Amino acid sequence: MNNDGMAADSPAPESSTSAPTRQSAVDGEPINETQMATHRNSPHADPACLYGLVGDVARAGSEGTETNAYAIAANFMAYLSCAIGRGVYLPIGNTWHHARMFCLHIGRSGRGRKGDALSLVLRMDQALREQNDFLPPQIHRGGLSSREGLVALMHDGYRQGRQEIPAIEDKRLWVVETEFSNVLHQGRREGNTLSAALRDCWDGVCLKPATKSNRLYASHPHVCLSGAISPSELTGMMTTRELTNGFANRFLMIWAERSQVLPFPKATPQSTVDAIARRILDVLEFVGADRHDQRDHLRMDLSAQAQWRYAQLYRGELNEDLGSELISSMLERRAPMLLRMAMLFALSDLQLRVDVHHIDAAMAWMRYSTASVRYVFVSAYEEAKMAQTIDLANRVLAFLQERGKATRSEISAECFRGRVPKAQMDASLDHLLAATPPKICVQWLQRPLDAPGTPTRIYRLA
């Protein structure tokens, strides 16, 4: 790791989403790993991310300032998803999705402008409260320390001695963790279940007491979170367990640093803040955000075209194997995250139907997040090796689609013409075997008892 916390040689394909430039093993000389790319560009978001109200907020906050527009947009989406509450739902199978988001802004200290990315959202919240104090959600900025502390912010009431403490009826809670390293630090303490509680909050699961003696609980929470952290803190403090147990993949992680250098940034005019607050007010009134006691009273659906587009992405890009078990596990929840963002974009248009352009805007965010995760957690060299493995695996797949089946030696001689080293070919075959579902299968043919040698391996399409 370097001093900025990124994997070695982190900051270089031509774009953040394209594979590194490399020579194919079958088109020329064998691949020389020492010639692989060791530099790359930092992730850049597609302007399609800045859709509708979300985009207007981002542009208002970034104009004349150093603040990254996409960081503002991500924080605003977390805020808006919280303010909307649990009244609106989108059924997919047996799961009812609510527009609930966790976002994590990653940027180097002093360059990420992480505090500035929150400032406009907080100003809009204040303007919104001046217009209607019942519609904005609770905001907690004091830092989280434990599951019990989180539950106390939205509890269902409890008895303290002879005194009955009334329940907090509004379960909408926007948690702002400008030092997200604090959450990771608390999760390392023995017996601390904060990370598990946050996983439950993302899922919308009731937070029940962990022990019989603790009767503090919160039913039907609607918690959204905006976090900020430097790459060195994230890679240094997030444990392997948190990276792979479903904690990390509940966050929309984005790499965002200042977009320009301005010694005297301009404040967003109050008239602009008030105008945006009125538009937010329209959205919250549309969804009935002040009806705290009513859950799932507004159903959303996908248009026929949106269903087709989502199905296309789900069968392809949203579930593609990214060549790394770690990266794949960190991006495992791309599909539900996309649906939640598409819900936000549709609701900001004051409609209960998700259309294709809402899906496409949300998908732009997922591509940005995918590039950001790979940039922070995988070095340029490792990413080049991953891309090489995927490229070779695709060639094997195309070869088997023509042949139906082949032995390992046939794949080496006919598919790769003997120019791919054993380790690289094995990595490509493992990649296809480990896909979910597997793309190929292997069968071992035993030799006759009097014949020497190892069993023959036959590979075929799964």
C-alpha cells in the first residue's frame, strides 16, 4: 500500500471502466506480466448520474466551489432516501424494497472536500424545516458507538425505573459520519455489534435487544447513512470479515476529490437553496413522508420497458464476474442498490412508475461505484491480471461453444496455440468453474488400470 492508502501502483487504463491495454497471448507473443499496466486514471463518473433533482442539487453546490458534484449528489441521495421513509415500496419477488441508502465518500485527506460535500445538503435541510418541520428526518451527527446507542435514537419506548419513556414515532434517521473510521474502529471492539446493526438497518430489520436484560429496541427502522473516509483508513481498518460478510457491499462507495482549485469559493445563493427546498418539499408531500405510522402505503412498479432494461442488466453487467472474489463480494448488492436509486429518481419526478431513464441513471452510479471500489482495493497490476484472466476465460468459452467439449491439452494447443502459460490458463478455467452459476464443468476420465498417467480432464459447457 502507498501512503494514500491505495494498492501499490494504484494511480491507468485510458478510463476507469476500461480494461488495461495489453497484448493478447493468441494474437502475438505470450503475455509478459512485467509489461502489464501499472498506472491508471482515477474513477470518473458519467454525467448521466446527475439526473433530475439530484443533478440540480449537485450542480448548485459545485458551481463556483471546489466540491465534487458527485459527492454532493451521493450525500443528497442518502438524505432524500431517508426523508422519503418506509411509506413507498417496490416489490420484486417476495422482497419489498424501500428507498434506503448508505453512501461512503472516499477521498484523500484535504483533497476529498468531504465536509463541503455535506454543507449544501444540511443547508437545504434547514430551509426545508423552516417551510415544514414535520417532513425532514432526524439527523444524527454525533458518531455511532454501539448497537444500543443506535437503537436509542429511534426506540419504541421503555421503562426507566417508574418512568415510562415514550416511543420515538418517526423512525427516519439520517446518520452523518464524517469520520467513518470511527464506525470501523467500534466494530473491532470485542462484543461490539454495531456493524451487524447497520446491516440490519440497511435491510429494514427490526432491532431487537441482544440480551434479556436490555429491553431497548426499535421496530421498522429507516436508517440511511452518509460516511466519509480516506483510502488509507478504509483499506487499513476495514477487516476481511467486514469486506466479505455483507457490511461493505451495502454501501455505495465512490471515489471523489475536489474538481478544481479555487482559493475563494462562492457560497450557493440562499434563493437557490430555498428553491431546491421547495422542490424537496413537493417530493416529500407526494410520498406522504409525515405519515410516520403508515408503512408500505404507496406501491411503485417498473414500466414494461424498465423491466426489460433491468432484466438485461441483471443477466449481464450487474452479475458479471469481476475476476476477484473480494471485489465481487464487495459489489454483490449492485442489483438492489440500483433499484433503490431508480426509485429515488422516479419519486423526484413525482411519479410511482420507474422508467428506463431512471434505471439508466442508477446504472451510471453503479458503474461509478464499481470503478471506485476497484481503484481503491486493487492495484493497477492486479487489475491487469484480472482483466487478462477474464479475456482468456472468454476465449475458452467461445472455443467450447464451437467444440462442445475439449481436453485441457486441446484447449492449450487449439484455443491458445500453446502460447499461454499453464498458470494463466488454469486461472481462466478456474474463473469459469467458479462463476455463479458455473459456465463450464470438468469431468475426469479414468485411464485403464494398466495404463500409466493421470486421468484425462474433459471440459464442456455447463
